[in-house]
Amino acid sequence: MDAQDEALITKLIDHNPELKTLVESHRDFERQLDEMYRRPRLSTEEDLQLKRLKKAKLAGKEKIELILAQHRA
């Protein structure tokens, strides 16, 4: 997300509980993914978990983008 998006999130987050939940989840997914990327190898289960995290993070980002688009207009 760019600086304008971050500024809009900061402005809206206290007034939009859904946005707050989505942003917190997105940051948590980023943290979990960072931890997994630091591992030299992943087991089959960990690889599946990595894929699930990526999909969940993307779905959350798309929802965040929709909320932000509504407020940009």
C-alpha cells in the first residue's frame, strides 16, 4: 500500500471496525509469512499453510482496497 492508502487507513481505522479487523489480520498474516520465509525448508504441511496464508492475506487486502475505494470517491 502506498502512503496515501496508509494515511486514509489511519484516518478511517478508528471509525470502521471492519477495516480495523482487516488491517490487523493483514499485518498478522505478513508477520506469519515473514517467519515462514526465514525457514530454510518447509514441510509439506508448512507449504500448504504458506499457500493458505498468502490467499487469506490477498483476500483481506482486496477487502481493504474496496473499503478505501468507497472513501476515495
